[in-house]
Amino acid sequence: MTRSLPAPGARRAARIAVDLLGGDDSPAVVVDGALRALRADPDLSLLLVGPDPVAGEFHAALPADVRDRVVAHAAAVAVGMDDDPVRGARPGTHVRAAIDLLARGEADAFVSAGSSGATVAAAVVGLGRLPGVRHPALAAVIPATAGPVLLLDVGANPDAGVEDLVRYAILGAAYANVMGRIDAPRVGLLSVGTEPGKGDRLRRRVTERLDAVELPGRATHVGNVEGHDVTRGAAADVVITDGFTGNVLLKGMEGAISLAGGDFPPDELVPRAAVLLGVAGTVVICHGAADAPELCSGVAYAARLVRADACARVAAVTGPLQSPAGPAGAAQEVLQ
């Protein structure tokens, strides 16, 4: 197994749509984070998406040295954290407007610290899913002793089935190979014990399927792993679970680290954000309580994904398990 960062080289321009209303302290903290990202990356341009006149007002207030790299994109309807997530998928909302910018090629990625449910719904409907993906997954890079671990799903799909988890293993292995530069990543299934046969009926069935599936990037299925293996990193490079369990585990780790007086450090290897794997576009979701440096990290992460052409490269190496995909089928399912 080998690990390395992508080789340095000339950075191409990246156009990132940013949810102006995303997060507990928006829009001011979003603009602050966006400003930090712009000053750190001269090849970055942003589209601030939000209701008029908020978008226009914040654009006008930007310092002159970065204002020409920012476009205000007004949308008629705002989607709040307490709204039904399906609302985000409907045309006219600011979340769907941002996703539509991606779909039309006017933006390369979308970053939001708002409702993850609304963002996922809008992405599924507006961008479509990759072949074989019924439900996309939020993948978070977790700092670990032996090296970062990719944990998915951390909140997109709390009711994952057998084929969902098998697909997450495929997507996670592909991501670890493409973005983590891990040769032959080890893929583990989060369970209550490492012994074969441990876990509930769902996890036992997933284990059977994973033993029979060829994973991309010469990845190997290493069986069950436990919660402490996520922070140690010695047992697996990719850990898969359902979105309910993954979200509880992630927030538990955040709470434990905070109690100890630390935090997950956003950096090149461990961004303070999650990428939505399984949709036909680059979507990054930050924590709702993200501060300006964390939002800056999320924007920088999205730019790295764009410059690595991660979405297309992950899609190119994912395997079979075909199921209905694409905007039309997704819209019918999500909006029911």
C-alpha cells in the first residue's frame, strides 16, 4: 500500500458555487470563508448563490481586490435548515439554482453548509446519479493514527440497504484510489466486532456480497472493523456504513475531540467537509456549525476535487450493479 498527495503542477481555474445561506451563522460567515478562499487561491472564482437582495448586497460589500472574481447569483426561494429536504430539489430554490449552475456547466462544484438533505435531494434531481447508484453517500476523510480514513456514509442515506452499502464500498475504493492515491485500498464494514458473522442481518448480507464483488483500484475487502479502527486507521483505508450510524459516529468523534480540547484539523489531507459520492457532479457539504476557516477549507477541497477531475475519474472506475439513474428517474423517486 502506498499513499501520496497529488503531484504538484499548474492549477487550472475553478469556479465554485457557494450557498450564501448555508450554515448556522450565514450569510456573514460564508462570505468571510469565501473571502479567505479567494485570497488563498488566485485561480479561484466564486458564485454566491442566495435570494435577492442578499446576494447583491454581499457582492457589493466585497473588497475591490477580489470582487471581479465573484458573481452574485440571485434565486427566488430560500431553503432553510428546518425545511423539508425535498424542498431543495424544487426549481426556484437557491439550492436547486446552485445545482443547476453545475448542470449547465457554469460552475464546476457546489459548496454548502446548509441542509444536507436539501443539498442531496437537489443534487440527485438536478445532476442525476452515477450508473448503479440508488442513493449517493456523503464521504468524510477522518484523521487517523496510521493515515486518513474515508468514512461513508455520514448522513446522506440513513436507511441504506445491502446494495447501497456494496455500492458505497465501490465508490469509496475508487475515491481512495483516485484522490487518496492509495494503491490497493483496504475496505472494511463497520460492525460490532471483527469476527466473521458479527453484526445484524444487514451487515452479514453485505459481507457476503462484498466477498463476491470485485472492487476497483485493486481494493480488497478486509471484513468487519470496529469504531476505534476508524481513528486508528491500521485496519482499513475505507470504512462503510449506513448514513445513520456514520453520522452518529462522526459527531461522537467530534464531541470527544472537542472535549479533549482539540478539533478535526482542516488541511490538505483532512478537509473539514464531506463530498457527495454517487452523483454526476462535484458537491461538497460542510458542517452546519462551520466557521470561516472551515468554510474556506470546504471551498478549497471542492477546488482540489475539480482540478483532480475526481468525479469523472471515480465514475470511470466504478463497476456494475446497474439500477435506474439519471435526473428523470431521480426526480420521480425524490419528489414522491
